[in-house]
Amino acid sequence: MEDLIKEVAAKAGITEEQAKIAVETMMEFAKAKVPPAFQGMIEKVMKGEKPGGMFGGLFGS
């Protein structure tokens, strides 16, 4: 997730601390929009991990 935070900070012209808040807020927003079974998958993808399970192939091998 650190890479995403740095990219958001650079593109938005904000501090990394501000970008971290933005990324965490976006992740919580996205998790609230999906069933509980998919919330862990969102966290893994945001952290740069492969989600695994039946959707693992959607994010590369």
C-alpha cells in the first residue's frame, strides 16, 4: 500500500500523510460497498498482494 500512497501523494501534490488518509478512506469506502466475503480481498489488492481464491487470476498470475 506504500507504493499507492506515494503515487497518490505525487499525483495529487499532497503530503504522504494526507495521501495515506485518502487511500485508507477509499479502502474503507470500497469495503463498505461489497459483501463481507470480499472485504479481505480488497485489503489484499490495496496492499499489493494477490487476492487468491477464485478471483486470483483476475489480478495477474
